Amino acid sequence: MENPLTFYCISVITAGITIAFAVVGAASAQGKAAASAFEAMARQPEAQGGINSSLILSLALIESLAIYALAVSLIILFANPFLSYITVLP
């Protein structure tokens, strides 16, 4: 690639799309998990403790996936490993 500006524009767009998909996916997964847990607690109130701890663990794992996507986006923006392939013309 010979144009660094094009490379940087593609990097910014890719980072934005990555974090957008990760946030939408994590939000929908957390909503579905919470809704299922509340429904299960409503059906069996005596099992609330186990359901609640499982819900907290699953929400933490779902959120960690969004944080991994944020880390990848930040790497793409600020420490891009593909910068060495850019040729800058004099």
C-alpha cells in the first residue's frame, strides 16, 4: 500500500466496526442472559442463589469478550502491527 492516509482511514473504520459489533453482541447476550435468569428465578425462587451466581459469572465472561474487542481496536489504532508494510514515497 503506497498511501498512508488510506491505510489510516481503513484502520480507523475497522476499529470502529470491531468495537460496534462487539458492543452490540455483548449487549444482546447480556440482555438474553439476564432475561433467562430472571425467568428462571421467577419459576423457582428457592434456586435464586445458584442462578444469581451463575448469572454474575456469565455476565463477567460476556463483558470480557467486549473488553477483548476494545483491546484489539486500540491495538489497531495505536500500535498497528501492519505499519511496517506501508511505503512512504519521498
